[in-house]
Amino acid sequence: MKHIVSAASFTRLFFLFRIILPVLLWASLQAGVLAQYRPHEQLGPLFKAVQLQPVFPDSKTFTDCIPKAPPEKILQAYEQEKSKAGFDLKGFVLTYFEMPPAFATNFQSDPSRPVADHIKSLWPVLTRQPSPEQSSLIPLPKPYVVPGGRFREIYYWDSYFTMLGLQESGEVALIQHMVDNFAYLINTVGHIPNGNRSYYVSRSQPPFFALMLRILAKEKGREVLTSYAPVLLKEYAFWMEGAKSLSSENPAHRRVVRLPDGSILNRYWDDDPSPRPEAYKEDVEVAHASGRNEQEVYRDLRAAAESGWDFSSRWFGDGKSLATIRTTELVPVDLNCLLYHMELTLADMAHLQDNKSEERHYRRMAEARRNAILKYCWSEAGAFFFDYDLKKQTTSNVATLAGVAPLFFCIATKAQAEAVAQRLKDEFLQQGGLATTLNHTGQQWDAPNGWAPLQWMSIQGLRAYKHHPLANTIAQRWVEQNVQVYQRTGKLTEKYNVEVAGEEGGGGEYPNQDGFGWTNGVLLRLLQKQATIK
């Protein structure tokens, strides 16, 4: 006997599978974010003991461990056992926690293969599926690409540069998944965190989401901008929170600051004035050595982590020592260029929706920000773009590759671009690409290190102002540096020593990592560009 499903029954089933189930899944994921395991909060004295001993060489290891029992039970066991004779803290940790999962342990690279083929073979290796994990990892609804090495989660600004390579590889579906994951984070957390870990939620990273939407729109059409408009607006609200309440008596609040002429610009910030869980011991030591108010130091360390430039002489009061870090006293030129682009994108979204008043509003906001960047971040004497020092009310005069952002976003005048290009050629250009700064401090975002995202922004910024010979020289040297290290080691790494041909980068809080998401993305795009030029 045949069972015939009535139209009404079919409608109910369709409603269940297409409407109710996604809503239930969304609610479940959102509940997971809100109830996420937070080792730095839930393990209290155990967390501090493990990090300060330290049990692991890398402070991030314990934050990523998977508890085998509820945190309160583990903490209770610790309190009962820690005073016993012969107590072994590391043994206790290994009893009650699983080590973070290791991925791609069987992957073998073949340096004889073309590097482009190697990169394309790495996309599946670096892709994570949306499976839940009872750890600090915030579950995401769709697949995503991680940087690699110790970075087992998605990272915000890394992902844009990774997407450049995914686009070149035709991985449009994966780009769509990653954009949807970031939209999910904005809707559940309120912003895109540094990465999808519970210990990252108090801060973000350089806001590249609008640029990710541009990549997706190029592949799928401008309707992408319309569909993601509400999400981008929420991210903008996060960065601009408190702007309307600023005054000459109250010139700063969280990520917004009021300049002497009343202009509103942005800075990096973190509401949590405590050591970063993933670098707990390191932060405690820096704060103690500084002789300063510890909460002030912790906030400046966290704000620098939000910048992605952790760490650099860019943020140091004396230009040398991490103990003098003062990130929140600076208005970063690159951050404000990114927000300028976000405002233009919101204006374009309003235009597509035929909302003329909203379009005018965001174009006015963008123009006001552009004028403020040119007024406060350009130095005639230095012939370069710098961060603005809120305390000294002048440019910081610490020359870094953040100064190329006004070229990348076409904010600079032709004369300013000419001056920036000249300084890049005379001072930053090395045999392996551009150095991040002109200072050698041992920090990873200083000389002699070069980083893929800054090479890309420099190259594209120079091309936008028709400085093609210099752009091509930088691209050629960076590609050669990447390829030489790959041919020697079989790896593409997080950063490179651009002062020595074929040399990996170093410095900072942890060893140089391989994988590596944004290096792969930028290199693949540059290889394609070179092929086009030839």
C-alpha cells in the first residue's frame, strides 16, 4: 500500500527541516558559546600554578588542553592533593587533562614539488570541520582554515590573507563557510574575537571582515554585500561603542578616542586588565619588571595582541623594551584605514538597498575619518604615515609598515604615496622583502622579520599609486625568500628574516610556526601575479 504525503504534511516537514532545525542548531551553538569552558576563570589557583611553574614550555598548551572531568571536580581534586608529599603538578595535569589534539602528523612535504602545488595540497590539511570539542575552543557551524602549528583555531585577520590563496585555488565554498563563521561570531559573541577560543573573547583583531565580503562579492556578486549588511553594521557598532559620549573632558572610551579638533578615531583595547591566559607567565613577568601599574601593563599587552602586532617597538615608550608598552595611548594608522574601508562598505551596502540617507551618513563618516588620518597620522618632517600619540599629541615617529595602509586603501595623496615609496625603497627594502620596522629588538614584529600580510598591503598599495617597479621588486624578493626556505626545509613559515636570503624569522614569545595560512595565501596570489606579468 502506497503512503501519500499530503501537501499540508509536506509543508510541515519542509518547515521542520528548513526552518526549525537550523534554529535549534543555532540556539545550541549559541548556548555553547555562552557556556564555554574558560580555563583561566574556572580553574583558578590550578591555572595559575600550571602557568607560573610552568608545566609546559608554551603557555598556550594548557589553555588548549581538554579537561577529562568538570572543572569544579578537577579543582576540588587539586585542592585535596596539592599539599600531599611528593605531589607532582605535571602528573596531575596529565591525569586530568588531554593534551591538545595534533593535526596532520602524517603529512609529508616534498620540496621537489612546485610550491603552488604544495600550498594547494595544504588546504585540506589546515581545514577544520565543525565538530564540538569539550575545551576552550568555541565551536563554529562550518569548516574553516587555521594558520597551522600551535594555532589550532581560526584567527581573524589571518583569514583574509588566507582567503586570497583560497580564491586563487577556486575554494569559493570554503571562503563562504569562513565568512559565515565570522558572521556567526559577530551575532553570538558581539564581535569577531582574536580567535575562536573562550580566552580570546575580550578582544578582537584588525577588522578585515569587510574586505572578506569584497572577496566573496567578487566571486558571487554584489548581493553578498546586501545580505551581510546587518552583520557588518554590528561589527561597526562594536568598534564605535561610546563614540557619541566622548567630549573634551572625556576624550577616550574603550576603542574610540576624540582628537583635539573633535574628530573621532579608534585605538586598540581590551576590557580585561589581567594577564593573557595563553601567555600568562610572560605577561606577569613583564608587568613585574615594568614597575608600573600591573593592570595598565596587562591592558596594553592585550591591546597589542588585538592589533595582531604582538609585539613591536611600535608600541614601546622607549622604542626598545616591552616593559614600556603603551598601546592604548596610540591611534594606529592601519586600524583607522580599515575602519575607513568599513564605512565605505556600509555606504555601498546602503546604496544597494537604495537607502540614500544611510549612504550619505556613512560616506560622511568615511570622509571625516580620511581627513583625520591625513591630519593626525601624516608627518611632513618624517615623509611617512605614523600612529598618532594621544599623550604627546603628535605623530609617534616610529616608522613601521603600518604606514603603507593609507596607500592600500587609497587614502594618501599622490605626493604622500611618492614619499612613502621612497622610504620603503631606501630604508625598509631588504634582500628578502620589506622589514616590518627599522628597529632590532628581538620582538617578532620588528626587524629583521618580514610578514606576508604587510608585504601584500605594501605591494598592492604601491601598485594603486602606479609604483609598479618597486612593487614588483618587493614581490619578487618575497617570493624568492619563501621558495628558498621551502626548498631547503619543505615548509612555509609564519615569518621570515628578510635581511638574510633563505632564512626563517625568529624572536617573540614562541618559535616560528609552519603551515602557514597567510603565507600560503599571499604567496599563491603573488605567484599568479608574476605569471600574469610574464
